[in-house]
Amino acid sequence: MKDSFGRNIDYMRISITDRCNLRCRYCMPNGVESLARSEILSLEEIEAIAICAASLGISRIKVTGGEPLVRRDCCQLVKLLKSIPGIEKVTITTNGVLLDRYLEPLIEAGIDGINISLDTLDPCMYERITGFDRLAAVMKTIERSADLPVRIKINAVSIDFSSMGGEDCHGPEGIWWKELVELTSRYPVDVRFIEMMPIGYGRQFKTINHKDLLEEMHREYPGLTEDDTEHGYGPAVYYRIPGALGSVGLISAIHGKFCDACNRVRLTSQGFLKTCLCYEDGVDLRAVLREGLRTPEGDGHYHWPLRECPGDEKLQARLAAAMEKAITEKPAAHCFERPGMITESHNMIAIGG
Ligand code: SAM
Ligand code: SF4
């Protein structure tokens, strides 16, 4: 559906958990408490919201978290989402640590693409950022990428490492991004750099300005050319090193604002539909659902599953109306360049990136 600025909103990121097996310092450092499981949307609740979203024109879903693969029913959920009429593509973003175990089940469930978040190839810096020595586990899937039936994209947050310490790590020295870029020469993967956004713990770190990064990349690779082939449905601008197997993307929310072309909303693991990263605007869909599905006995049980629940039309209509109103009222643009205006107080772990 269109929002009040005429933007077509057809993409929803769904965070399915607020738990994670890593502790990235800009996202979920040690000490962040996890929510009670009852606070998190059940599989059926996510399904119900996705059915409504599809009826409003959402056709692409990204499963995120927390770390989505720590939720046991993640692959089952992917399969469910894929079976919803109108949902054309379901992709996932993961830190990759558990991919070795879940790659085949995800592919069997019909996943259309896998994004792996990986900020550095330096083992010392990896541990500095994530708190764990798991780089080798993540690399296993990347090394298999040529044999996989789905495309792998690698997402790296453009951290100004000087704001993160790590002087005791030997790398990355000098050109911190080069090893990541060169993955595109070895494997058929796209590597995308994402400017660090001032949300949650991200506020404590500095981002690299992508205008500077692009200049550096042109200096390092004089043959670098813009790559305008279709890569997905996000805001990345792509480039290619001659002869490379994959492309390099820049997602520059801060220094290359792309709000005019924004196509997305976000569903948090607690069921809040967020319409812009910068603000708390949106609607509590969990409240709409849980109120609507309470059994007449008021015993705390719900009618499920919604798809087969007779008489669910009223609830579906209420859910759709709440979503429609929130999407219509989606803010025009983020306000990261004016931090005093940011109203979002949640951490990325709760929002899903
Ligand atoms: N655990 C999964 C992962 O790491 O891909 C999914 C959740 S994570 C919150 C989604 C993405 O958000 C990751 O690529 C992460 O690097 C990114 N992220 C977290 N905090 C960020 C921030 N402040 N600015 C930009 N990206 C951020
Ligand atoms: Fe976990 Fe992903 Fe956040 Fe890192 S970025 S703490 S892997 S949710």
C-alpha cells in the first residue's frame, strides 16, 4: 500500500526474538536483559500479522532478530511465511554462527536469500566486537557460497574502529574494509557496508562516512564501476571491481539519506509495528491481537490458528485497520542528523536492524 507520501510499502522486517548468541557492542553488549518468552510473538501471532500485511500489499519479508536462528521454530516460520498468498520472497539476516547447522533446513523451507552480518575478517577484532571467537564458524558458509542455491550477502557495519578500542588487535590496520571487499573476488557474494546508525548502543560509536569510503575504494580500485543490475529491494548502491564474482554495496543512511524511496516497516519481536527507525511511531499489534483472540471464558487462552479460526474476520479487519493507519502515518524521513529529535529508545536487538 502507499503511505501518505506516495511511497509503496511492500517490505516488512520481522524480528522473531530478542535473544542472541553474540554480544555485539553496538547492539547487545553484555548485561542487556532478555524479555520473558510470553512477551514475544508466537508463531501463530507472527503468521496472523503477516497474513494481514500481505493483504495490504507487503510482498517481501526479512526474518531478523536478535539472532533468528536461536529461535527453535525459525525454519518452520520461514515455511509458514512462504505459504502465505501474496508473500513472494522471504529472506533472513543472521550472524551466521549457526548457519552450518541450519542452512539445509532453511533452504528446504524455501528461503530466498541469506544475509550474514560480518563486520571484520580479523579474528581479534571480531572477538572485540562480538565478544566471541566464532569467525571460523561464520566463514564456513561463506566458503560454500558458490555451491548454494541461494545468494549470500554479507553486511558489515562501517564502524570507525578507533571508537571501539582494539589497539591490542594487530588488524585491521590501514584499510579496514579491504579484506571484506576482496571476498567479492573469491566468492559469489555481495558485500554491503552499512553506516552505523545512532540507535541504542550504536550511539556510542562513530560511523565511517561512506562518501570517504567510496573515494578510498576508487583510489584502491581504479576500475571500480557502478553496478546497476538488480540486487534486491533495499537502498544499497552497488559497485563492482572488474572481474569480481560479487558486488560491493553501500547503504548510507546518514551521509546518503534515502528516505524518499523507503519501502519498509518493521515488526518488533514484541509485536510493535514500527514505521521509521528514528521514532517510536507505530502501533502495538500484539495488543490488538491478544485482545481480539481472548476466549469468551477469559481464561487467557486464544483461538488459534487464525487462518482456520471461524469468525476471525472481525479481528483480521481490526488488525488490518491498525496497520493501515500506522503505514499511512509513516514519517517522511529519519532525523539521525538531528539527534535531539530521535525518539526511539529501544536497542537494535529489540528492533531487528
Ligand atoms: N543477529 C542478526 C544479524 O546480526 O544479522 C539479525 C539482527 S541484527 C540487529 C541486524 C543487523 O543490524 C545486523 O547487520 C547488525 O550489524 C545491524 N545493526 C545493529 N545495530 C546497528 C546500528 N546501530 N547501526 C547500523 N546497523 C546496526
Ligand atoms: Fe546479535 Fe545481530 Fe545484534 Fe550482533 S548485531 S548482537 S549478532 S542481534
